Amino acid sequence: MKKLVCFLVILFILLSGCGGDSSDTNSAATDPAESPATATVVPTPTPMPEPTEAVALITSAENMTGIWSGTLAGETGYVMYTADGRYMVALSQDALASAPRVSGEYWFEDNQIHLRDLENVGHWTPCDTETVGVYDVVDLGDGRVTFQMVVDECGDSGFTRSYLFTNMMQKWISEPVEVTVPESSAMPESADTTMPELAADLQDIADTWDNQNGVPGVILLVDAPDLDFKWQGAAGMANPEEGEPMLPGDQFIISSMTKMITAATVMKLVEQGDLALDDPISLYLPAELVSRLLVLDGESYGDAITVRQLLNHTSGLGDFSNGEDADGNRLPDFKDLVLNEPDTIWDGSMVLEWAIANAPPVARPGETFNYSDTNYQLLGMIIESTSGLALHDAYRQFIFEPLGMDHTYFEFWEAVIPGPDGRSVSNAYYYGNLWNELDSHSYEWGSGGLVSTAADMNTFLWAWVNDDLFADPASKESMMEWVETADAGVYYGLGIYRFVLDDWDIPGLGEMLGHDGLFNSQAFYWPEKNATIVGTLNSNEPRLGYIGMMIEVMTAVAEHTAP
């Protein structure tokens, strides 16, 4: 089934393309720099000393409790066993208490240790909760132990639990420390026990996409309350250069997913009576600017553009960030500028001046759909002029604070907010170029300037779905007034896409509502299952990869919940 889905997705992309983030859908391919490899390579085992007959076995938790360290193929790892029967595995001792890579339960039975994984963010091949590993713990008599496997069916290849425990000698180093899980990052449901087979399949999907060309790491969240299922996982690296593995709670650059936040903020202002959707933008922006925005055959149509037309991309304005390729290098001219002048800090006015000079309009207002970041730069300015707030303050006042989106912030315009585990935003790559290092990506502003987490974006989606975002249900309905795009099965509302999968010859799955971003990030609601799918690939490669991953996720959920 997966092969059929992938074939259909690829066929659809080749035949028609898809709306998505304009940076994903309108940019031509280029020859990318080689991206760091992310495939797991099983290291050569560290030779273990042969125990003698005189060496005893550890047969109780009392003698197992503590923090143990070990080295495998030159890499040090840590395992903590608590007195109440829990164990945690991490790559640093400090992370054991707050951000373990794997955690679970252990107990002794018939003088053998039994291990059951409960949460796994990628340290070894995931094991479902039904697969218990059984080992003899050999006490070498000098504070060191080795594990000899009795039975463990947790994976038969790759970096598995059995591989680690049977090849890493563990040395006791200290008493255990108190386990502290920050409230904002605690997701016990991330290792869902009601549907372990589905959870394992979703982790497999994340792992598979992590091995795609150019993808450094994957975050994936699936939340289906009607199925009593919520799962969040990760694969690959958050920072390949530093060897930092991806965690499910890590922040990522959401780029054009920001448009949903911008549109929702506009709708909040509509509810307050500060503006109206069909008002001309000339009521809120300087006349001198509006007069130069859309000039065709010497005639200005700027005064005819409405707020609604900016929101649904029917303004006729050109797209500054993904427009012409004058030098023929298969990169949009503005992206060339971003890469070649990395120290430039852009503000909204600078961006619009460049757009007026370099991104010609495509039609008169209201005539056609044309995805354009220029529209959302103007909406950011309208939010500021009508609210009296800086754009980042408006986001925070109208969206982030009411919804409790505690790990979302506006890059370059407000103080950095660390992720749930105190980590910085994960790395994103544009054709192999590290986007995080470019001050010039400050241009994204109202069209794509936010950093967030899967959990925060999931919170936003559910608030929108459950009518908790707006005071008036009509605001949500307005956002779902769809216009047709040039692509089959792709419609656009006010800051939100609608993908109809039947029109892609993928029957039975229904439709998706949400938005994507430049680095294959996605936040979509799936009405047929009353579920959300949120995550990222942290790379603009492969093109439209997020669609393929989401369809695999939807197919897996459908298969596991079929009557």
C-alpha cells in the first residue's frame, strides 16, 4: 500500500504540482550542496570480557539502582535505573532526569532483568510495549556489569535495544537523581499504549523519511482524540554538525505556516471591528505605497486590492520571494540575494521596495489565484496599523498567550524563547545551506517568520477546529471560503489550504486543511478522522515531501482503524 501511495503522490506532483508553500511549489529545483548523511550505521561492537564462573549475577533492583555509564564504538552513553522500577537512557548524564532518549520499566523475575520500553525518541530501534527484553546481568565485581541476552525480539537489525545492552559494558558512577519532566514538554501519550502497532508504524514512517536525500531530521505528531490516540516522535538530527539528535519537542522554523497565524490575527481584528475583509487596503496603508503596488500598462490598481484578496492570494501581486530567475541558476532571484548577502537584516518596508522593483504583478485584483509572500508582508503592516501593536506583540496578544503557545516566537523581532528542553531551534536547510545562520532570512516576517513546536502548532489547530480561537464562529467559516488554484484538488481560503485527495486519485482518505512551510513543515487537520498531523522535515528537499509523509501517516491510521 505504501508503494502505491508513494507512486500516486509522485505521479500527481509530476503531472500538476501542488499549491503548498510557494517556496516548495513554485521554485525550480537546483543542484544542492551535499547534505549530512543521517542513515544509522551500526558500529563495530566493543569486545566484552568473558565472565568467569566465580562472577555473580545481579538479581534485584536494589543492586541495580543508580546511574551507569558505558562506551560503545567510542560513544559514551548513560543509563539510570531508579528504585521504583524505571530506567532512562541518554547521551549525556544531565539529560537522564529531564530529556532521556529512551525510558521504560524494569523488574527482576527468575533472577533476570526484564526491560519494557515506554517512550522512545530515537536512541535505538523503537520497541512496542509488548516486547519485553530478558537478560542476565553479570556482575564483574568491580562496579561494572555486562548484559547477556536471554530473549529480546526488539528489532532484528540496526541499532536495537539488544545490540546496545549486549555490547556496552556498564559502570556504576552515582546514585540516581530525581526525575523532573517540564510540564510543557511532558507528553506521556507520545508512546501511546492503546495502539502500539500504529505507534510503531508512525515511528517507522519518521525513520524512513529521515533517510531521504537532504532530510536532516524529522518531527511528527499525530493526534486523534476520537481514537483515543496521541503520538509524537522524532528521527535523525536536530543539529547534524554537533551530533545533536532530534527530540519530539524541538522547535523548528515553520516558515509559511506563519500565514495561518497572520490570517487568524487579522480575523481577530475583524471581530473587534478594527477592519473589514472587503475594505480596500488603502484605508490602512500609506497612499504612496498602495499606488505603486500593482501597476499594469501604466495604470495603478493598488486602490482596488482588498484585505480579503491579500488573505486568499487573489490580489494579483507578484511573489517577491519565489519569482523570476534572471540569471538562470534555477534559484529565485530573491533567494539568491538571501544566500549571497547573509548579514542583511530586512524589515517590512525594505522587502516591499524590493518587491515593487523586482516582482511584477500578474493580474488585476480578483482575477486569479497567485500565491504570493508579498500579500502577507502587507497584511503584517495592516495588523500593525490597525492594532497599534508591533506584529510580534499582536501575535502574542491575540494568539500565543490566550492559547498557551509557550514555545513559539517571532525570529529577529523578539527575544529567543528556548524549547521545552531548553534547547535552541533545530537546523533547517535550503538546498544544503543552513538557513539558521542567515540573518537575511529576517525577510520572512509576516509571511513566514515564526519558530514553533509541533505541540504548539497542534494547540493552534485544535483551537481553530473546536471554535476556541475566535469569539464568532463566522470567523472560522470565512477562513474556509475556498478559491480554486491552478492545481487539481488544491483550494485556498484565508491563510489555509484545502487538499482534496480524491482529486489526486487517492480515494478513501478525504481531505486535509492547514498549511505547509518552506522546510517541509506541516500542520493539517484531517476531518475524516478528526485528527491532526503536525511536523517537519527541516529541509526544502525533497520537494513536497511533507505531502508524501502525511499520506503515509493517513494510510497507516486508516489501516489500523478499519472496521
